[in-house]
Amino acid sequence: MNVLVLGAGIIGTTSAYFLAKQGHNVTVVDRQKSVAMETSHANAGQLSYAFSSPWATPSLPLSLIKWTLGGTSPLVVNPNVSLETIKFMYRTYKNCNSNSYEINKSRMLRIANYSQKTLIDLESEFDINYEHRKQGSLQLFWSPKDLEKAKQDMAILKKFKIQYEVLDAQGCVEAEPGLQYIRNKLYGGLRFINDYTGNCYLFTSELYKKCLEMGVKFEFDTHIESIHINNNKVSSVKTNHGELTADSYSVSLGSHSPKILSSVGIDIPVYPVKGYSITLPVLNDLDAPQSTIMDDKNKVGITRLGNTIRVAGIAHLTDHNSSLREKSLHSLKKGLNNLFPHAAKETNDINFWTGFRPSTPDSTPIIGATPYSNLYLNTGHGTLGWTMSLGSGKLLANIVSGNEPEISLEGIDMSRYKYSNKTNLNYG
């Protein structure tokens, strides 16, 4: 079968790899000059399998009020708010309850667990270097209330048999020696023993080389203009270099997916939540993070990648405005200095970057069939595209191939959004 994959980020590239592995002739199309040049390029670097959690929590509305009053909110909304932003905020708010949180987190963990297993299988098949470390991750607690809030998560983690350990402040320092300077401020933490870290851009680039060896074709510098439908099937995709045809088509265009899909009557609530990162050289190994640290209070993640430190965070609701915001730069620097004051070298070259996380209101990606018999989706992974990429790619390939999926598809495809124009999905 000939399959056309739209998008060459981490999700599109993993989709192409597993489709090719299952014997398909695969072509990948992207407007950039190479793979992983947009949201996958300088993300947080976290493979947060156990920490996969929805943004929409029961406590989020109250937290927003506190952040606003404190003047240090990790959530920023453009004053010239658009209708799409309002709709995304309202739909996210509707998920801010205990029942929705448990459902959404369970779905996310299902994909994340599968993705981790798939990565382990891939690493057993061939060597791939991506500055990875397998030393777990650490969620920090600043007060007893933080620990109490985490108990709902712990119950869900137990259900999925995910290993974790509750640490006091000293335990946090033993796991991450660089936290010694703020030991007296910490209450404790939750350590996810089997989480990883790694450079998403480097991994995608290495997998791209493997795809080329397998015969996958990549059409770069190619702008996708429209999808053509005939007899309830995609007949072709129009680009600035002409029309491309295939037997099946998969959309992995991240936050740009809704635009191309809306023209053929598919309405999915994927919104471009803008995030920022900085990357700095390590000054002293023991004073720097050894793996990933999540400061959930301030919504910032700090990750060790080789001889550098990646600091990522901020949720900026400003549609596709790609300008770099100076206040966000200061927030990320402050987030690093608050936790690891002696970790990074002083430098003017901090690689300040921004990208658009393709986010859904329930934080669960959209993977699977559409109302059109040969059109499939693999998008909407939000902050967890890197974490869920391998599992999502293999799941998509199995669906396209008509193979029995290895995990349940319940709540993963677009049918969970009842307001979508069409919900009669086809699974081959």
C-alpha cells in the first residue's frame, strides 16, 4: 500500500517508520527543510511516561486566580483573544473536574505505557543515540498540600502498575544532588523510577536516517494546500509542487492539523498552545540536574541533555503568533535559578526558542480513523508528543494496516468529540 504522511515532526516520522516496517511504501511531506524543525525541535526533552497528566485539573481554575493575583502566571492569554482561544479555554474548563481528570489521565497513561514499551523494543533492534538517560524523573512538592493533591494521581498510577516512590526533602537531594541548595524550601517529591530523558530532535534525525534506509521518501520544502475528496475517500493532496496521491493518508501536522482538516468537514479541537524553552551549557555536573525535574507549582520542567540543560514551560494562548516573549525568557531563567542556582554557565547564547504544542482540551491525542475511509489522524499530543511518539506511530500503523491494535482505542480517536461534524469512523 502507498501511504502519504503529512508532517515530519516526531509524530509523522515515527508513523512513517512503523508504516514502512509493516511493508508499506511511505512518503512524508513537510514544509520545512528537514525533520523535527518545529514543535519537536527544542521541546522539554522529557519522556514522562508516568507523569503523563492532563492540564485540565480540578484545581486549575483556582490556580489561575492565584497566579493572576501573584503576577507570575505560567498561563498567558493574549489580550486580543480570538474565538478559537475562547473555545479552547471553555472546553478545557469543562474538563476541570475529578471524573474527567481520571478518565483523561487513564487514557494518556495507556498510550504513554505503550510508547515506552515500543521505544524499548526499537532500541533492542538497532542502536540509536539521542543523549538519553534512564534515571527517572522527579515531581517536586513544596507543601503538604502538594502531596495531598498528588494522591489521586498515585491511585491511578497503582491501577496501571506504574512504579513510583514518595520522597522527603533529603530523598529529593539524594536523587538530584543539585537540589541541595534549596533543601530547606522543599517538602518532598514524587519520583517516577522508569521515566527517561532524551533529545527529541536528535532522535527524530536518527530515525529519519533509518527511514531512508527502509525506502521512505521525504518531500521537504513542500507546502500542503488542500485535501481532495472523491466518493468518501481522499483522492489526492494538493501542494505547491503539484498533487500527491496514495492509497491511504495520515495527518500529523500538529497544531496546523485543524486548518487542513476543516476544509473537508472535520472539526477537531487542537489548539496551538505556545511554549518556550532555553538551553544552556552545564557549569558543574553535580550542581546540574541529572534527569528531569518537574516544578508543577510553576509549570516548568528542567531536563539534562548531554552537557546542556533544557528548561521549558509557559502556556501562551496567542494562536500562531511565533514572536519570542521577553517575560517568558525571564520566567524560564528564574525557574532554573530557583531550583539549580549553580547549574549553568553564564552565557548570552541560551537558545531561546518557541513552539506550538498541538493541544486538546482533555490533553489526550487524536489517533485513528476519520469519516473518510482512507484518511487517518495522529495529532493533538500537546506537551507529550515526544513521550507518546513511538506508541502513537505504531498504533497508527496498525490501524492503517488493518492489524489488531495492541492497546484499546477507547477514547483515543476523534469520535469522543460529539460536536464533530461526522462521527461514522472507518477502521479498515
